[in-house]
Amino acid sequence: MSVNVEPAPSPTPPAAVPALEVRGLVKHYPGVKALDGVDLVVRPHEVLGLAGENGAGKSTLLKALVGLVRPDAGEIWVRGEKVRLKSVVDAADHGIGMVFQEQSLVPNLTAAENIVLGAEGAGVRRGVYRWDTMRRLAQAQLDKIGSHIDPLARTDTLSFADRQMVEIAKVLRIEERTSHPPVIILDEPTSVLESKEIETLFTQVRRLREFASVIFVSHRLDEVLDVCDRVTVLRGGQSVGDVPTAGAAPAELHRMMIGSTGNDDHYHDTAIERPEQEGEPLLSVRGLAGKTFRDVSFDVRPGEILGIVGVHGSGREDVCRALFGAEPTTAGEALLAGKKLDLSDTRAACAAGVGYVPAERKIEGMVGPMSVADNMTLAKQKSRCVGPLVSPRKQATLVDRWIDRLSIRTPQRSTAIQRLSGGNQQKVVLARWLVADDVRLLLLDHPTRGLDVGARSEVYRLMRELANNGVATVLLADSLEEAIGMADRIVVMSDGRITAEVGCPSGNKPTPLDLVKEMV
């Protein structure tokens, strides 16, 4: 049932021609209808939020708007003109550009080179770059969004947040192709940013409104309400509502997304009394050191969820990777149930009962052309992780059970995982270690990144279930609130070292401010 909400008064007069309009867009894939008559209106100089569960059709809609997907039916209108977008270049010529969730910059080029890359004639004379012109053009774009990045800095020396600013500056160059303000699409721009970086991004998004329209996509509903003027909600490939953000609550959007009321504090477990973990540690880390961390020591007991928090560059991600043998170490050791872990080999870690869900799922967490079933059962292997453990019949039964349990939206288990939405891909990667019932230690690097509210709640429930079954978990959470709600204990990292340890017993949780004080 569709939910119709009267839109808020727009700063643009109602009679103004929309910057972008979608009418009845339809797109079929084998076995699934990704878009089922979607309608969307983007007004001039507004920030429009786009919300929906994984598989609701957001990714397909965005791809259609930038010419990566040809819709089967429906219309796209730009400034009152009906258009057929056949490619990214075609979309750019009509003033539509997108900053993708996976960054597309060339790492060994400067920020300026990346910004002008593909712009014909920009800083180029007779096939040779003119650095003064190129720098001036890049600086103008960076100034426009309020960024202080040095345009001559190599991109691979910039933080993720700064690279994102370069992406936005690069996309803004499409305004040179058209006579009207552009439409900029930001796909999950905050997914790997820290809180201060998110605040900076929001400031720059609000500046974008002055000379562009923005479509802002995020699973974090509080962020959508904070930075957007209006939100369009998708469910099952259809537009089900249009909500002004003034006075709206995350629970209202969640109800529209899934048809029921959500709980903003879905990660909190204050109603769940979990026994205090006692006995000998399952994991003991002593004096571990690597390129970005040093002298790291901590224990994790069976059934305990240990959160590791820290600002960008604290080294916590590399500690997690090192425990799986994916990051070189220079000193120290890790013991699992009293036996020394081989930290130089991921296969050895897997054989010892260590599971790892990486943050970069497309690069490290999955094999794109392989099926959902094969990706899910990669870890269900014998002692050296060589050769399948289950028969095709048993694999099908096992995979179908977890597809149903995690609500993974896929046409069938044989579908290539690369054809799924990002959130459903993440569910498959997580399910791999739920299927591998010999896992004793689970390393989770932002396991809920890119998941909608309902899927996150299911992941939290499964994490607690695994903990209750004795699995030790190291959690790098997506937010301080998530870490506080899920962890039994938290260690704080800063500048590559552990600086504090904070208890998180049920009913006596610390506040985010308590952790921030230890992080700075």
C-alpha cells in the first residue's frame, strides 16, 4: 500500500520546471522486476533524499539516470525536455553526474589531473598538460565546494574523505557542458566517513544547493533527514511516498520502507541480559605491531563481542586484517585457544577457525562472477580450505535456508553475486561465516555498511546468537552507537595504539562522548 504525504513547500515556486523528473520507469532483469513504475521529481536547488531497503530499486534507478542502464519503459525529463540517456557522457551532456559509492579516481595522478580528466581541452595544449591552467580550473572547482585540498597533491596521499571531495569537484565540471544548473547524485557518500568528516560533507552538500540540485542516497535515515529538504521512498521497485524532512522521524521513513514501524535504537540490547564472559580467553593478542599500529594487546573470551573504535587512521582496520593474515606484522603474536596463529597466511587463519568480513566487499569479500551459492559456501571447506565439504544437494538446502533467514533478494541461488545490490552482496559475505559452523573467532570490519535498517537488525540478532553459541567476535562498528549497543567491552585506538578500555555491560553502557574523550 502506497503512503502519500503532502510535500513541504519548496523554496522554488511550485510552477518551476523540475530539474529532473522520472515518470513510470520500468526495468526488468531475469527473474526480477527492479523498477516497477517509479516516479521521481527533483526540484531546482534542492537536496532530495532517496531511501529504500536493499533491493528496493535505488541502484537501478541511479544507473538509469546516468545512462548505465536502459529502462524498458517510462520517461526521463530534464528541465522540461524528454531525454534518452544512452551513456554516462550523454547524461553529463544533459547536466547529470554521479559520485559513485566505489571511488573512481586514478591514484597516481594529482587531484587536479583527476578533476580535469576527460574534460576535453581542460589544461591541454597540443596533447600536453598546461599545469597552470589545469591547477586554476581544479582550484576553482574545489573552492566552489569549500574544500582546502591542494590540487597538486597526489590522490593516493589523500584521505578517503578528501578523495570524495575530489570526486565531487570532478563531477561538478559537467556544468560546463550545459547552460542550466546540474543534478549531482551522491550514492552512499558517508558510508566510510568518521563523524567529523560527515559534518564537513554535509556543509559542502548544503553549499552545492546554491548552484545545483542534489540526490542524496543513504541507508542512515537520520543523515537523510538532517541534510535533505525532501525524501522519496522506494519499496519493491515502486515509489511509495514523498516526505518533507521538517518534523519527520526515522521511524516514519522506516515504516514506509518496509511497511512497519522501526526502532531507531535497533542495535541496543538493554532488554537482553547476556551473562558476563568468564574463563580463559579464546584470543590473546600480545604486542602486535605493523605498518600502522604498534604494541597492540588485548583478549577476547568465548562468547564475547569486543568493539574496537578509533578515528580514521587509528590503525584498527589493519589490526583486524592482520589477525586474518591479510596485513603484514613486524612484531608480536596472537594465540587462539592457546595455539599460536600463523599471521602470514589467510588460509591458515581460515583453517584455524577464524572468519573475516572485510569492509571492501567487492575487492576482498566476494568473487563477482561466481554464484550466490558458491560465494556463500566458500568457507565451508576442509582443514586447509581446499575442496568443497558439501554436496550440491546439501549446498542448495544450506544456501536456501540462509537466503530466507537473511532476506537476501536474489532471483535464484545460481545468480552471479555481482548482479545483486550492494546490501544483498554484504549479506552473502556475512552468511559465508554463518554457514561455516567451525568458526570460533569472527572479525567484522563494518559488517552493516550499506545495509538498510531491517537488514542491520537481523545482522545484530545473528551476532548475538553467534556470541551466545560461544563465538568470539571482534567488531569494527559503523558508528560509536553501534559499537556501544553491540559490544560487551570496547578498546579505543589512537595513532596506532590502544589508549583505553571501556566496559559495556547491559544496562550500564557508556555514551558516545565517553568514547570520544578517549579517542582525542
